Amino acid sequence: MASAGQGQGSERGSGSERGSGRARGRPRARARRWRRILYWIPVLFIGLLLGWSYYAYAGQLCVVSMENIGEQVVCLIVYHLLFAMFVWSYWKTIFTMPMNPSKEFHLSYAEKELLEREPRGETHQEILKRAAKDLPIYTRTMSGAIRYCDRCQLIKPDRCHHCSVCDKCILKMDHHCPWVNNCVGFSNYKFFLLFLAYSLLYCLFIAATDLQYFIKFWTNGLPDTQAKFHIMFLFFAAAMFSVSLSSLFGYHCWLVSKNKSTLEAFRSPIFRHGTDKNGFSLGFSKNLRQVFGDEKKYWPLPVFSSLGDGCSFPTCLVNQDLEQQSTPAGLTPAVKNWSQRNMWSPIPRMGVSTLPVLAAISLEGHQFPSKPLRESQSHLLTDPHSWADSSTNSDKGKVGMSNPALTIENET
């Protein structure tokens, strides 16, 4: 009887603990829901502003204020084209889910147990090195360690970062944008650029066509109707947003030309050979194609056409002074001559290794670790004229392609 009573008491105790745990969890869940709702306020503001601008421009300016029929038709056609592309690219930026690292970057159950048992230090890093030995990762932490996310329990691919708002690791993360309530990364960076471009064109077009009527407002050339106030505020809003959008769009165009993300512009990526601010740059043309793809007909459209899988990227071998380069020890004379002729030839300042055969070269008796080669591994590293012809018949007609990293580095 006593034991039965004790058992019932323990059951009641465990039940009360579970109940108190649920009670503590409810406020947190409620707070998370409210945060999710609040995150949509900037998007709602943009939506309302866009709706008002449509009414003010199409209704009050074009229909009410413009007297020339030809001007009305041309302005309405161009306006609706820009409006549609603006809304389409904005929608795709908001509702395209950010891509997360694939399963091969997640630790196995046994590896997670080992990490939990071992204290942080050399043993901890040895476990991560063994798990990452066959992964195409070349960036490191500031201390030279494997980049590992404790929150997601995975080895971070190159250019991947953990977003504290989304609470996920995002492939090629650029930044978390409150105006789209989404992370801007590999899966939607092209959409974000098009959103900036079309919103800038939208504002510039409104400001340019509204200017003469804005001047008439101040010279009392407009009839005293409701339309005149919409025309005035429309010009002010379009001009103000044009200034801010032009600076933001120009900055991201510069990032694309250098093959950088916003995070990499503030903190340069660290490779096994050291920090390199231009480590992923392949030249302007290839940098542009990495974001927009090979087929130019898809460039102005918010459809996914970026090259690669987001988990690995081609990298450059960068040398500070090419005139003072020394040939790595252990190379045969033939290989030395070949290296001097070809290794740094594609880009004068930044050497790009373009031949996978270098993976078999032995440096100081150590062979480069072999990595599994995919069909389009050296796609971005080949001659630009051969890009369109390098894909096989099975890849024809596809928008975007797999594009793992190919880099040859002399580890010391």
C-alpha cells in the first residue's frame, strides 16, 4: 500500500512538473507568434504605399489630370509594365524560402554524441575535421577551425551563416531584410536584385512623368481638386525613394561585380591559406553569371537561374605579388614550367586554377585530397566562350546547374 501510494505520488509529481512546463512554454510561444506578426509590418507598409501610388498615378494623374490621350496611353502602358515586374520580383523575394545546407553537412548521431562528450578544444576539432574531410569546404573561422553551427548541429558550407531571426543556417546568406521579412541568400538573391532594380525604375518613372504636373501645382496651373495633393505627395515619395534605392542598388551591383555578400564585405572570408577579400571573385563576367545564370533571356525575369547548388563555390588562388612567386617545393621541372605558364594566366591579379589535373600533383610528397567531381564542377572556371557549350545534352534546357567548388590550395 505504501509503495502504491508512493507511486501515485510520484506520478502526480511528474504530472505537475509537465503541467508547469507547459505553462512556462505558453508565454514563449505566444511571444513568438506576436513577433512573427510584427515582422510583417514593414511588408504591410510597402504594400499600402504601393497601393496608394497606383491610385495616385493611374487614377488621379493619368486619368484625371492628363489631357493628352496619347500621353495617357503611353504612361499607363509603361507604368503597368513596371508595376507588374516590381510586384512580381517583390513577391518572389518575400515568399521564396531560403535554402538550408544539405544532409551531407549534418553530423551523424554518433558524431553528435562524441561532440557532446568531448570538451571544446583539439579533440573537438579533430572530430569535426574527420566529419568534414569529404566535404567541399575551404573557409575557416578566425582561429583556423572548422566552421560549425552549435544551434543547427551542422558543418557550415562556404558562405553559409546562421540567421538569428530565422534561427536557421542560410546558404550564401547576404542579410536578413525586414522590408521583405525574409533572409536574402542563395535562393532569392537574384529576386532581391531585380526587386531593387524594378522599384528604382518604378520610382524614377513616376518622378519623371509627374514632374511637369508638380511644377504646375506650385504655379497654380492645376485645378483646385483632390488630384493636386496626390500629385504633390506622389512626386515627393518617388523622389525620396529614388535616392535611397539608387544607393542601395548601386551597392549591391558592386557586390555582384566582386562576388561578395554583404556579410563578406564587412568581414572577409578566411581560407586555409589566410584571409582573402576576393577569394570567390572569378572576374566580372563570371561573377555576374553566377547570380543570373548562363541564359540571358532569364536575367530580367524573377525566375531562378543562378548557377550552383549553394553549398559550394569556385574559389580563386590569390597571391599578393605575382612577380615574387616561388614554385612550390617538390614539383618536377616540367610541372614547374607548366605552373609558371598556366597557373596564373586567366586573371592578371588573381590566379584561377582552371585544370582539375592539378589535383594529382604532389607537393612535398603530399597529394591534394581528392574530392568527388560532379559534371559541372569546373563550369565557372572554364573559358567564358565555352560556358554555353560545356554542358552536356542532359543539362540542356535547365535553368541553373550544379556547381561545386574547385580550388587547389597548398596547405602548410
